[in-house]
Amino acid sequence: MASHKPTAHNAVSPYLLVHDGLAMLDFLVATFAAEVLYKMAEPEGRIKHAEVRIDDSVVMLGERPSDDEDEVRCATHVYVPDVDACYARALAAGAVSISAPKDQPYGDRSAGVRDHEGNIWWLGTHLG
């Protein structure tokens, strides 16, 4: 039976939102001997999504889409057994949708919500 999260991933991972994804990857590799597991770049080179392993944990990151006043520096990614059901529960609990559930090219079905305090939660189910 397939797992709802990729092999060797924890259920909860920090998700860093950064200005320069390549520089952050270089920093994580140099500082923590991080292993780059995945990197998806836009055609112009912007890092849309990347994952690194630091010891027994995965840290995810992506470049911020803009520099608003409500700048977020960190979000949380949670692997759940059913992303659609979790997304619906989050909306029912008062969260605002950032991104409806959608199959991603990196093998997850994912969604995003912002809670009443402004925290961002990325929800994912690994498709196997």
C-alpha cells in the first residue's frame, strides 16, 4: 500500500519562503551539508520548489512571489492521508484558500491555506 508521504519524509516539514532560492540552497549545503533532494526552477531560474535533507529531516523552500507588506518568512508543510479532506476541514475551520488541491509534477497532490493568524499551511498527499 502506498504511503501518503514520500519515503524518508517526516509528516511535518518547515517551508522557507526566500528571496534567492539558489543562494539559500548554497547556504544549507555549506552550513549543514544538506543533500539537495529536489529542485524545480522557473524558466528564468527562480526556484519554485526545492527540498533538502539535513540529517534525518527534510526542509522545503521556494522563492516568494512578491515583496508585500505581509511578507511571510516560513510556512509549514504537512503530509496528510487525504489532502482534499484536510483542505475542506481547514476551510470549514476558518482558513482562507491559497491554492486548491491539485496534482503536482513532483508526485504530490497539494493545497495551501492561510489560517486566521496569517500562518501558511501547505498540505500534501504523496501520490506514490
